[in-house]
Amino acid sequence: GGALALQLAVLGLLAAWVWRIHGRSGRAQPRPAVEPAQPPGLRQLWLSLWQGRWNAALGGLAVGLIAAAAIVRMRPLGVTTTLGSTVRGWAQAGGWVPERLHGLDTLGGCATAVLNSLLTPHAVLLLGLVAGAWGAAVASRQWTPRRPTWRDAARGLAGGALLGWGAMTGLGCTIGTLLSGSMAGALSGWVFGAAMFTALWAGFVLRRWQASRD
């Protein structure tokens, strides 16, 4: 009870901080008298969904509502479960890994037990994330196909291996552990979030330092 109350208090403070920032940015400023602008048409509203960036608070609200609806209708959202179970099934079929992974199978979180069916709610979520991101990038003209270089391929493979190792040892990703975990009141979600933001901050500092040396 006490831990849940503390988490709700922290979320309330964060919500108040976001509200205050947007209240300041949206506060009316004295401007010279001009002709009232015409309300945007349907075409402009449709294009605004695909061009530019969404408001961060609005995007966060949409993600929170989707995650809450998923918890009510099925189970908490997650991606690591589907990826880990699929890869583990292929590895076991090829005789590369044993049927039981001691240590990993005894921990909670995003379990990686082999599933009998690939068409699960989490698999549909994963496909939707990839298809939605690709569709949004194409519609906003922020993505064009090009032949990757050896450096791009090496960086992608190294980054993917690190992401996979981190998701398996952390028993989840930003969706399963950070989003769903914090919504469920799990301490692991908050620890995951603190570690993630610390790593992001360190990465930005390192990138800025490297750019200053070039």
C-alpha cells in the first residue's frame, strides 16, 4: 500500500510538472491585432498527423490509454516475450540451446517460454509497431530506401545484439518493463526507467564530446 501510494505521488508530481510546462508555453502573449485565422480543414488536420512531431504530452496520453485498455482486455503489453520465445523456439529446434535455461526460467517478468502459436496479442503488437513506424516514416517522407554500408550493417548488428542481451537480462524492454511494469506498480519499472534515462544522458554527453573532437 505504501509503495503504491508513493508511486502515485511521483506520477502526480510528474503530471503537474508537465501541465505547468505546457501551461507556460501555451500562455497567451500580447500580439498586434490581426485578422482571425480560418479553422483548418480536414486535409490540413489529416496532414498534421503525418508531418512534423506530435505533442509529447498528447502522445504519452495516447500510449497510456492504449496500455490501460490492453491490461483490461487481455494482459500487459510486451515485446520481449514474443521475440525471446520465437528465437528460443528456433534455437531449440536446431539443437543450439537446451529446453531449460537455468536461471532465466526461474525469474519473473517477460518469460521466454516457447509458445505453441506465433499469432499472439504480443506478436500482433510487434508487427503493428514495425508496420506503423514504417508507414508513418513513408507518409511523412522521412524515409527513403538506400543501400546500407558495411559500417551501417556492423552498427546495426552490434546494436541489435546489445538490445537483445539487455532485454533478456533485464527481463523486458521499454514496453514490457518500463511502461507495463510501472503501470502495474512494480519497482522494476522505475529502476528500469532510471537506468534507461541515465544511459541516454551518458550517450548524449559522449556523442557531444565526440562531435567536439571532429
